[in-house]
Amino acid sequence: MDIQQNIAPSRASSGARSGPGSGGVLHVNVRHTSHFTVVGNHLAQHQELSLVAIGLAVHIQSLPDGAKIGIKFLVERFPESEYRIAEALRELETKGYLKRTRERLASGRVITRSTSYNQPCVVASDPPPTPAPAPAPAPAPAPAPAAAPVAAAAPAAAPAPVEAVPPASTPTPTPAPVPVPRPQEPTPDLHRRASAILLGLRREAPVLVLSQNDIRSLTPAVAAWLERDAAPASITRALTTDLPVPLKYPAKLLAHRLNALLPAPVPAAYVPPPPVPLQNCDACDRAFRAPEPGRCGECLAELSVTA
């Protein structure tokens, strides 16, 4: 920390002198004694990284171990959008300044571990591949027994050359499409509301920009959620929370979540049976409940006794 760092070239690349009349930058440097971070010129003057990526790399290198650098935390900290921060993180990964790996804990939860490098060669230099062991030499053939002398030996015919047959290429299996749920009673209004939810996902997560074919194929699944009394806000939250970075196939991810997180169907409302109507007894004219007109229970009892 006490070694003076060369933070800028002493002469411009064009060879012009730097001074008050040259129009170039002038440095007024104050020595830092605490709360500072050493950053290499290979990062600060990188020719291929964007300014957002360079600034984000400097910010990450200044943080202590254990600090959170997820996209949500960075969006709350800086004015850049979620899309620009995600792109900057991908730039740093490509150039070797950042490495992110996903790990599954014993509880089943998946977390992302991030490692920051102040020298990109630490990540970019991969270990040399291990050479394959040389094949063992074939054993020498045993000498053939001496043949008896013959009067005249005819020259042996040369064996026909055997053409090497290339191994048959194994076709790459095509992944099966992710099944999506469908509503029991589809209606035009249900599909209209479902497609509106899908079109609005880009406002919550800019990476979820869907094509017309994606909207058409995912609309029945969202309609199935609406049919099961899922609120539009809860559907949007389920489809935009904890998105992987980078997200290569947005439509496939949404189809998986719509199928795996489908809410349970709402139980049908209980409808009580209709009440038994009132009838007037044909004998005593008293009211009693029965599905059809006739005599009440007492009159039927008296009739059976007299019979």
C-alpha cells in the first residue's frame, strides 16, 4: 500500500507535451493513507471494457469479502438499469475479472458465489491439459517355424487394401419441448388478460423480451393460472424473481416455471341440496315435508293399524 503507483502515462500517446496550453488532463494527486484501493492500469485503461464495466469492477474490488454484488443490490445502489448492470457483469466475466458459480446448499437452495480478481490472468490462464498416456507397444509376433525347402516358391499375392470405415455419428437428441398447462374452459377474455401479463414482463425484467410466437405458446399456461384465481401481480412475481444470469432462453424458463409452479385448482363451491317441499296430508290436511303429495306419517301409521 505504501509503494507509489504509476496511475497514468507521463506523456500522451501522440507525443505532445502535457501542460496548461495543451488541452490534456492535468493530475492533482494527494497521497492516500487510508480507505483506498489499488487498481491496475490494465483495468482502468482497458480497451475493450465499457465504462460501466470498468467502474463496476473498481467498485467490486473496493468491497470487503462477503459483500453482496447481486444485480438487485447493485440496482438499488447505482442509477444504471438492471440490463446495463447485467451486461457489465458479463463483460467482467468474459475478460477474467469476475467469476460466478451456482451452488446448491444442503437445504436445496441454489446460491451464486462471486469471486473478484484484480489480475485477469488468474482466471484467464487455464491449466495445461493433461497429455493422454501413450499406447503400449504391441507385442512382437512369435517367429514362424522354418518351412521345408521347396523347388519353386510362387510370389505371394499382396493383400487388398482395407478402407477405414468412419464410425457412425451418433445423432444429437433433440430436447423435448417443455409442457405447459392449459385452462379447462378457455375464453377470449382469459387469453387477452394472459397475453397482457406476458407483454408486461419486460417492464419488471428487461431480459424477458418475448417474440410473438413465444407469447402465443405461453398464453394458455398463464390463462390456466388465471383460471385458478392467481392474481396478475403474483404471476408476474413468480416469473421475474431470481432470474439466472445470463439468461439464454427466456421462453423456456417461463414455460418451466409456469408448469412447475402451477397453483392448485380452486375447490368447487358447496351447493346445498334443495329443501324438501311442504305437502298437505290428503287425510288430515296437516302440513308435512315429502317429495310428492300423499298422507303424513301419522295417517299412514293409523291406516296400517286398521288394516
